[in-house]
Amino acid sequence: MKKNNAKGQVKPKSPAKVRREADSPDFSDIIKYFDILKENDEPLFQVLDMFPIPIEIFAADGTAVYANLAHLDLNNIKDRSTFIGKYNALKDTVCLDQMGYREEFERAFSREKVIIKNFPAPIDDLVERGVVKEKPYEKAILDIYTYPVWKDDKLIFVVAVFVVRSLYLGRPDVAKAKEYMDRHWRGEYAPEKVAKSVNMSVSQLYKLFKEHTGMTPGDYHKKIKVEHIKGKLLDKHLSIKEAFSACGEDSRGWMLKVFKEVTGVNPTQFRKKNR
């Protein structure tokens, strides 16, 4: 705590400051793994704790030695000690064998930078092992970017950055319906198929989806389709016609009207606003 120079009184720390310090890892324990981090170890980890993207750091043997606040918040982990120093990525039989990522994990702890696309977070396993007491989401799809850090030809640690592609919250059946539409966005909306994916009738799904999301399944499908078209329109090498075609749509068809309804602008105006 700091003193007020004018009155000599002790000034309390802000809640955010207290939270950062209370949740911060034990730097003296972590630094033993990081020979390359010298005098600026604590400021570095404080910066990582404020970074909005989930980050986890592993020792060369696969042991988790650090996770930032964004990682903890995403997975609803209240106490770092439940997995720091205890979880080992190279001994995780769920991810390595049951999920089939052994090759990618082992490559990540070699000299390679590895990108794992569309990784389904094993949240059920975290709950089963007691790391998480309550599931924060039904399903999360992540892209994992790993970076090996070397010193004098020796692997010191591996940094893993997690980019959330899809996060499914709320009721499991609604989340599953969203996931189905996210995977089948390119085609036409087929309400019977979406309902079948969650073992419901079309009317049941419609009512439940609207109740829990504020939109109909058909509106959600349109929204996802428009997001993909917007992404293609940002590619200046594609004409508007080509951008729509890459998403399975005609730039002069009904999707043009949908695009205007969702975004408030036409494709040409959207491009001008996002140059």
C-alpha cells in the first residue's frame, strides 16, 4: 500500500490491483524454470495476467508452470494450484490418446512452432479431475499456437496461446444446435436437420432456441452466414460476387437482402467502411 504524501495516510489499493496481486503466481517458483528471464520476471507475468487472450506456459518436460487470468477465467479455474505443477501436457492421456493429439503435442515440445486448429477444449475432463467445480461452458473450440523457447540449443519452455473460435454457453441442447449450424453454415438452413441433431421437433427447438437466445434458429443461421460473407468481403482480392460465391450464395439473390438487414449497409458500403 502507498502513503498519501499530503496527509501521511495509508491509501488502500484498488480492487483490481488487489485481485491481480492475490491471483498472481509465485514468481520465485516459476522463475526456476525460466533461466532466460532475469531481472524482469515479475513485470512480465503481470503483463501476461492482464493480456486478454488465454496463455499457458509449460516447462520442457510438459509440466504446466503458468496460466494467465484470461486462461483461468475462460475455464472457471479459481485456484492456479489445482493444476500448476500438477498437469503435464505430455502425460495427458485424454488429449494425447482419446482425442488423438499425441503427434501435435509431441511436436510442440520439439523445435517446431505448432498450430492446432479446431481443438475441442476437454472441459468435462477438467471437471472430472476436480480442477473445475462447475462447467463454465458446454463446449469451446480453440486454435492453439505453440512457441518453443530455446537457450543455447536447450528447450526452456513452451508457450501456448489459445484463440477461442466458438464458445457454446447455456443449455446443452441449444449449444449443440448452435454448433450444428456453425458446422453447416455454407448450405441452406434446414430446420428439420437442425432439430434432428438435438433430438427435437422443429417447433420444440424453435421455442426453446428463441427463449434462450432471443432469436430463432433461422435467424442464427443467417447471422453466421453473414459473418462469413463479411470475412470474405475484407479480402480485397475478391470481388463482391466472388465473396458471396465463396460462401455458397449469390450476391444478387436473397442473401443480399439478408446482408443489408443484418449489417445495415450493402456489401459495397461495408467494404468502404472497413478499408
